[in-house]
Amino acid sequence: MKRHPRTKDTLSHYRAEVDADDGLDPRDFFKPQNQPRGAGRKTQQLCAQVAETLQQVLAEAADPALQALQVVEVAPAPDATQLLVLTAPVVTTADFDLEATAATLLAASGWLRSQVAGAITRKRAPQLVFRVIPSLPGREAQS
């Protein structure tokens, strides 16, 4: 039996132009590793809780170098398993030693992490990476 040739293509006007993403599996495109990490609402809640806890703990610390610090920002670095904590002196003085304060914070980081772990409800406490910035913008040195 002979095939009859198609005389008219009735579906051609329903087709779109070929695009670069044609033929890709949408399950691969929407996988979790393609989503930005650390930008979720829960991560931001965790950062706010950690900032509040650290602010209270630093204010009540026995070391005067830690008492002189305030928490500027807590951000995921790169996700919620590790948090970057930016601190600055409450009052900037001429004799403020940035390196000594950073060393004091590094020595107290285990204690600070245990305080954070007690204040938040998570299976694992996040690692805390501390950075001391010289002063907040808009504040001048006071003597």
C-alpha cells in the first residue's frame, strides 16, 4: 500500500521558534543546587537571633575588650552552617587596638558559639567567623 503525501501541515502555525532552553529537563533546571544558598527566610531569622544573642553576651562578658564591641551584622557565609559576624567598637577611641581585639574575639569564639547554641533551637550550632571593623560609618574618633 502506498502512503499518501501530506498536502497541508495543519500544525505549523502552533509551533514557536526554537530557543536555547528547548529540550532541557525542567527537573534539572529547578534542582536545589541551582537556587541561591543562604538567602531564605529561615536563614535570615537565624542571623537575627544570633545577632541579638551575641549582642547580649558581649555586653555581659567579663573581658572589657569584648564589652566594648557591638554586633553590626550577621550574615550567612556561604550558608547557615557558617555565619560571618561583623563587630565594631561601641565608642571609637585613639587607643583602640584592632588586632588585639580580634585576637580576644578569636580566643572567646568557642565560648560565644556555645552561648549561641544555647539560645537557638537547631540540631547543630553554626560556626561563627568574627571580623572587627574599625568603626561604624558616620562616627568620629572620640578621645
